Amino acid sequence: MKILPTIGPETVKKQNLKFLLNRTDMVRINSSHNSIEWHKATIKKIKSINPQSVILVDFPGIKPRTNNAISKNIKKNEIITFRYGNKITNNDILLTKPLPINIKAKYFSLDDGKFYFKLISKNNNSIKGKSLQNCIIKSKKGLNIPGSIYNDKLQEKIYMKYFKLFSNSKIDAVGLSFVQNKKTIQKIKKKFPELILISKVENSEGLKNVEEISKFSDAIMIDRGDLSAEIGNNNLYNGINRISKYCKKFGKPLIMATDNLESLYNQNTPSKNDIVSLGHSMDVNSDMIMLSEETAISSRWKKIFTWLEKFINSTKKNENISFSKEIFWNITELTKNYTLIVFTRYGLMFDKIFQNNINNKVIVFTDRVKTFNLSKYYKNTECIFTKKFNNKNISKFYFDNIKKYKNKIFEKNNYAFLITISFPKKGTTANSISLLKKEDI
């Protein structure tokens, strides 16, 4: 697996960015927090340190967030009204966005399910609840109402607002919050074909439609905080398994997000629960572990990142598999232990290669920026940007590039597999595999 750190107040300083970008060229920023000017300056700073870094910007979706000017102390059994609009009383908590279009839940929560309220009443603009505990309601905390469906047209309008705000920024990927169906993805993909679109499956409607969402997205992110608050903690495990199943059915990168190493905020070693959770992320074939608050606002961000880096490296299997004389009889099985070499312009073969739980080292050659950036989201994968593919003499083009990166390709074994297209035509995916021997290159 790879690490996707979130850049925030603790890591935005140049020396801290250099530390992270020396270890990963994939970073995330969350536009739900800080100003647009802060994000634009941060993007510029990241690209100045490493122009090849792939920047993912999470766009806030339609989920309402608290927008109170100051934090509010709430006592158990106190009645609070969360309201969207201009008519507010002293006891109301203002919301940033409208409520869902169908509220049927008996309970709702705040801040990824940390604080629960029993629903008392609701209307188009407000929801009233009785607090089930003492709590402090801070600004910019998400409101989760289980089983709700949000307005897709308003969702698209919010997305487009942020595409416009970031139109002159050098971003490579966009995380779309609360994606509920394929229609939203299809519309955005037509307008922004060169951007990597990462769908965040975070509510019951998205979970229901996860198969079609996975098919049309470039990658999938599981936000376990919102997902558990929306579908219930008891359903989270099965929900994660369902999302990962369909994500990998279509060979898409899977990013596991939210509270991966929260226990390291205040202690030197992670909790057993966090370690088992990381193991589950590996079992469902996650390509990336995303660190959110762990690297955005925690003063212990370096310790957290370094611990996770060591943990991932310690779980990798680096067996040096000897060559078998029976390779041509069980070639499918043996490819699992060798480097795979892929030449692709549009990444059409990714879906086929990565739909199985492979642990191969994969080296991708491409001449297209989006494919180059997208390949970085897959685990165990390195991408090399080449000159424009020479289709007139493609075999020589393959050989020259493989020879140039010979040491990288044959780092662990003396054999590797080249996956290519024979008799190519429009839309053709990989259909040929060749065994390469180091001494022949």
C-alpha cells in the first residue's frame, strides 16, 4: 500500500512539505477547511518543490456543516435546532447547506458520529434534536442524517462552483464527496476529461449504487467516518467489503480514509484496533491509506507518517522466487511473483490488470499525463513518462525503454512479464504477455 497524506496547518511549511514529498509524490488537501487562497498558495508551494507531485483536492459535497461563529457548549438532554437559512434564533446552529430531501431517521449525529441527537422535529430548513450527551459543537463539523438522499442537481452545482474556484490551479485529481450515482460522474467527466475523478462513497444511496459508481469513476475513496455515521456502525464492516468488492471488480484504485491512526495522536504506539483496521484495509486490497487529521493538524504528524511507512514496508513480501521450468504450463499463477511491464496511453488495460488482488510490482510506461498520474494511485506501481509512443516501430520503442530502466525492472528477479496489445485497434486492451529474461535485454 501507499500513503496519501493530507496537507494542513502542521505540514504546510516548506521543510515539512519537503519531508513528505521526499517520501511520496501523492498529497491531498481538503477544501472544506481553510480559505481558497490558502489552498491555492499551498498547491503552488507543493508544485514548486516537486512539479511531478499529484495533488488531490477534496471538494465539499452537499453534506451540511455547522457554521456557528463560536463553539457552543451543549448539555445532555438539551434541545438544539440546526437550521439552514437566514431566520435564526440565539439557540440555533447555522448550517452551510440545505438538509436532505427525505429525512426518515429517528437519530442523527455530528462530527462523524461522535455526538448523537434524538430527532424531535424537522421541516425543509431545520432539524431539531435532543442531545444524548454533553458536547461542544464546533464550526465546520458535518451533520449526518442516516438513510437520507441529497439533491443531485444542487450537488452538481456545488461541485461546479469549486471547479471554477480551482480552475487556474495545477490540481491533478478531485475527490467528489457524497457521490450517489453514476450520472454525476458522467457529467463531470465530459467537462473535465483530463482530471482524475475520485468518488467518495459516504452514504446509503452511494452504497446502494456503488457498482455503477465504481464503473464510471477513476478511483474510489471509502470515508469510514461519514459512512459509519450514515449507515450505522453495525453496518460499516459489510459496507466496506461491498465497496471494495465492486471497486476491484472494475480494477479501480481503492483509498481507505478517516481515523486510520487516530490513536497515535496522544500515545507512542497505535492501538490494537488501529493495527487490525490497517490489516483489514490490506485484506480488501486497498491501494492507499489516507492520513487526514493525522498529518493535517496533529503536532505528531511526522511520527505518525513514519510509523505507517515502516508498518507497510514490514508487511511486504519480498521473496526471491526461483524460475520454474513449468512456467508455460502455469503462467497465470507465476506472473504473481514477477514484475509486470505495461505500456499504455489511456490506461484501458488497468481495469483488467488490477481487478484481481495482485501484489506484483507493476511498471507503467505512458506518454499521457492523466494516465501517468492515475497509475500512482495503485499500490506497488511505478510510472515512467516517455516520449510520444512510436507506433511505426513499437517493438523497438518497447525494447529501448525497457533497456533504459533495466535495473529497476529486474531489481528482484531475473525475469519479468511484458503485457502488450497484439493487432491493436480502437478500444483494444491487453491481449499478449511476453516473458523477458534480464540477460537478453
